[in-house]
Amino acid sequence: MPRTTRAAPRTARSPQATTGWTFLSNHAHVLIVLAREPDLRMREIAARVGITERAVQRIIGELSESGYLETLREGRRNRYRIHSDRMLRHPIEAHRKVLDLIRLGQ
């Protein structure tokens, strides 16, 4: 039986959520969402970006391991701190900071 794929869920933040490709990666989307609301739960991040909670966990882990994101425990919740002074990774944009990326999403 052929497998079907589901489109990313539409959210209040993205009334015209797209299917297919976008210019920014899911890592960038997670950073932009956390810059706006640093105390969101992973479920809420996943809904805004249109990916699974598991994907958000993986992305947050990768961003943390690479020094772009810090997780701060506040009671039973997490709050995320972005290290916006870090340089972007790809050689094409390595002259730009994370802050420049975040500004795209404002």
C-alpha cells in the first residue's frame, strides 16, 4: 500500500504553512521561534515549525551541542537562551551571526 505524507499542520502563527521546500532549514525555524518565545514547550515549538516533537528534540540537542543554544531549567519547564553572537556554519554565510538569522524572522 502506498505511503502518504501529511502536510505540516497550520498554526495560528503560520496561517499559510507550506508544503514542500522552504528557504530556511528546520534548525533556523526552531531558532527563530525560540528567539520570539524562549519558554515554549517542545510540543509548541513543533506545532509552530510544522515538525514532530522528536525532530525538535534532535534539533535542540544539535544546537546545544554546537554551542548555539543553552537550556536553562526553571522549575518544571525549560527556557532557552540563544547565543546570537555565534557565527553561522555554512561557508556562504559564515561572515554572518545567528542574530542576523533571527532578524529575518522578526
